[in-house]
Amino acid sequence: MGDPRQSQGTLNLPFAGPALTLAQRTNRWPLTAWGYAGWRRRSLTLLTGEAFPLAREAALFRALCRPRPGEGWLDAGTSTGFYAGVLAGAGCRVLAADLSAPMLAAARRQTPHPHIDWFLTNLEASGLPDAAFDGVTVGATLNETREPARLLAELARLTRPGGQLWLMYVGRTGHPLQPLLTLPALGGLTFPDPAWVARHLPGCARTDAVQVGAVVFERYVKAQG
């Protein structure tokens, strides 16, 4: 697991990896980090069209993934640390990774826990070792990344055989706003179809899928051997 002190010297350096989408770049603004926690509390209610507080999301994740004390997890695109906090509360060790230094600073303030290490990186090219984690959580990062197929391949690589991958993302719905938001100047977002996601995780089996409104929750398990 990464030592958060290792990332401190690189907080303001540019990434040498893949270029960023507009959505990713704006996530690196201090103002975005300042307001993100408030948006995250309301986002699923707005996106699903029904009451969907963070407590409901956490309960769904715990019921399907059943994280256990002592497991090592990667929270990919942690933002202000929601899934990292849920995992640490279950007794897991967590590497909470994000490409935004202001987001990580906000997360450290809002979700302090000795079982969480904070790591600044672009997870499309993390450099972390193979099969390093018992589980990986991805909360909407798939929508914002420039190369979603590359991100999925990287996260599958980081998951140990028999480990699990939890995805939460806004899926393709046919809403007329979605094609506009995919334009680079308007965010460069991706709205994947669940079948497309499954095709890009060939070594993983989808065990659970829940869709509420536009929001998709999926659990995958990586094949043994």
C-alpha cells in the first residue's frame, strides 16, 4: 500500500501519463474540491430521480461486496473519500487514489482514518504492482476518464485473482444531453453501456448488477488463475 508521504513532493507536478479530459482537469481546481462533497451527497438523488442518500449507496456496496477486516482495497478516483471511508470503517486497508491534489487534501480532512493512505496518480497508468488489491472501488471515475477501456484494464490488472471490482457509473440512456457532454469542450465524459463494460473486463465475471435511473452499480469478480 502506498505511503501518503511519498506523494507530497509531487502534488503540483504535471502528469507524464495520458492527457486529461476537461472533467478531470476541473477536478484539479481547489474550488471543485471545496464544493464536491456537497454535490456527492445529492448527486445520486438527482441522477436516479428518487431519494438516494450516501447511506443507501454504502449499504448497497456492503451488502454486495461484503468487505472484510484486513483486506486491502484500492479506491480508484476517491475524490473526497466516500468509498475509502466505508472500507476503512469495515476494517479494510485502503489506498485512496486520485489525480487531484485538492481533492485528496479535502478527503484527508473529511475522512481521516489510520487505515487510509492517500495517493496522487492517474490510474490510467498508475505504475502499481500487479494483483496488489483484494478489491477495487470505482465511483463515477469511469465517466470522466479519457480512456475508459484503458482504465478498466488497469484496474483489472491491479485486482488479485478471486478479488472483486465494484463500479458505480452513469450509463448510456439516450438522453439528448449525453452526446453533448461527450464533446471535449463540454467535459469529454463517457457514458458506457453495461455490455461494453463487460466486454472490456474479459477476465472478470459480473456477479451483481443494479440500475436505478441512469446510475449503474456492478460487482465483478476476477477469475482465479
